[in-house]
Amino acid sequence: MLLISVVLAVILGAGWWLRDKGKPHNRYFSQIQQTLQQSAPGRPIMLVDMDRVDANIEKVRQHVSDTSKVRLVAKSLPCPQLLEYLMQQLNTNRLMVFHQPFLNQMFSRFTAVDFLIGKPFPKQSLITFLNQVEPGNQNRIEKIQWLIDSEKRLHQYLQIAQQRKLQLNISIEIDTGLHRGGLKHAKEATPLLEMIKNNPQHLKLAGFMAYEPHLAKAPLSILQASGREKMLKSYAEFVALAKIDYPELVSDVLCCNSAGSMTYQLYPESDRGVINDISIGSAFVKTSDFDLPTLADHQPAMFIATPVLKKHSGLTLPFAEGLSTMVSRLNNNLQQSYFTYGGWWKAEACSPQGLKNNGLYGRSTNQELLVGSPKTALNVDDYVFLRPTQSEFVMLQFGQLHMLRGQKIEQRWATFQQDY
């Protein structure tokens, strides 16, 4: 009986492996391909479908209600014009920034933006930023919220503020379960709040920040729910400590930031505790790392398009030409080999369906091999579309985004400059 089961499992496994997985471009990608063959530069490009971005914006409106409380995560959308568009559509002026050179670029461009630094900058990064601020923008430095994760770092910032005769807005990082740094218990904030209280000319409490993407990946819904409640309770304890023990520091409304693309839907307006600042970034383009139940109603809106340079029958591996040719004849999914312009991005082929890399042949950033079935129906000068796993790094690799409307390229927007 065991032997029969094993044989059946092998047969079923072989059947699945040999099953033809190829499909040609659907109507959506066929239309984009026609556009690219007429007007694209003939090299790999980054596409952003603004119709789908608009649909994702509408989902954010439905879940968040008051979108003026949305803080756009700039690292996930590293394009000034895209950020401007989203800020206008959402009626928000809040940005979260993670990289000093990009902060300098945005600080010069966006004069009315509320900036929150998304990670604790080393003291030298703070100094570099200050040194690069144009003289006409010096008076706006005191509007930035600087994230602090420890008493030591706060002391470093205090020294810089004293030397520069500045007052720095301080946001304290809370660890609510991610365990990537920050304060775990409200009482740990006391030394930091004392330092802020004793140096009012140079430090000001702006708020708190807690990032909790682990909630979106909880293995059980009950763990997600309990983790969320624990997070809200812990956050409330930090805010209560500040308000009760240091009321003089809380004259203004504190910025209580949390969430992210993976978790923002866990906090409807009627049930988000003390949180009043919601971070969202990748959800607007939904790369594949964000294929989660919490973003099931969002659409992928970002693709790499790259031309097919070469097409060959079968799969022929160096030093194993005969064997690889024979194997490719047995498996429909190995019967076509395509070499693309560029490759090895943080992305996976999504159209035509059924294209895969070959581990034996290897990867290439110059001419990537993809194998598939004849049903992929690709020819030389056609396009392969890949869906990035993330947006922040991949967008920057291309330097320019091609913005689609109705599967037509309407505009080309530059990403942040990287010549630093």
C-alpha cells in the first residue's frame, strides 16, 4: 500500500511538473505591449499604471476616511511627482523619510510638508543634512520630526542642537512587537522626556512612532487581533505617561504614528486608539511582497517591461546540450528560451504566464534567460512584463517612471537623484 501511494505521488508530481503553464499576454498587457512597440525607448523601463494607483487611492479613502491623516512613505514611492500627486489626491502634507540625501531633496522642493524621519539617523547624517540645507530654508528645520530610539542618541542630537542653536522636534520610537529597536515599556521614556523637559530651547516632544508589520503576517487571526490590542495598549501607556508626568511637553497635539501598507486597514477611524497618523506607501502600487489578506482589495500598479532580444527552441545548457535538449522535449515549459534586455531585478515575470528562470543556466543582469511553453507566444522584440517584489529599490534602478493611463504612456517622471 505504501509503495502504491509513493508511485501515485510521483506520477501526480510529474504530471504537475509537466503541466503546460504557459499563457500569452492578456488584453491588458497586449495593449501595453502595442504601446511600447510604438513609443518606448527599446530598453527596460519601469511602468506605473495611474488608473490602478487611483483605484488604490480610493481603497485608502474607504478604509481611512480622513486621508489628511495619511503619511506617505517616501522610500516606497521615491519619485517627487508621484508623491505630489498622492498628496494632492489625499489632501495630506505628511511624508515619512528614511534617507538623508532624499530628505535634502524633498526639503528643498516641498516647503509646506510635515516631515517625520522613519528611522533614527546617525548623528553624522543629521549634521550632513544640516550642512546641505540652503540658507533660505534654515527656518524650517525646526518643523522636522526626528526619530529617537535611545537616551544616548537623544543626547547626541541635543549636543548638535546646542551647537547649531536649533530646537529639534523629537519623536520617540516604540517597540510594540517587531523587536527592531525602540523603547519597549513606557517607563523607559522617562529619561528621554526628562532630557526634553530640561532643554526646552533645543528639544521639543513631537510624538511617538510604532511600526508593526509583523501583525500582517501573524500565522493566526487570533494572534493578529491580540497583537493589535497589545500594541494599542502599549502605545496608550506611552502617551499617558507623557500627558500625566510631563504635561508641559504636550501643549500641542502629539503625532502618534503607526501602521504601514501591510497593516493600515487594521485601524478604522472608529477603532485606532491614540493613533492619529497613518503611514502608507507601497499599497499604492502593490508590489508582490504585499500580496497579503490585508491588501486583498488593492491592485498591482507597477511593472518592469523589457524587450525580448533572442528566442530559441528548447533549453540548451553548456556541457549538457544533449541531455538538456531531451528534457526540454518532455516538458512543455522548457520548450522555448528567451533572452531579455537586462534582468535579475527584484521582480518576477508575470506576463506572459509561465515564464521562469533556470537555476542551472544561472541569472544575468545583462541578458536574462527565461524559459517557457510555446503558449507564451513571444517573439523577438515583444515585451516581457515583470512584477517587482518591492518598490523602493527597484524604482530607483530605472531613474525614470513611465506613467500609464488607459495603457498609454502619458508622462515620464524622474525618481530621486542618486548622485550623492
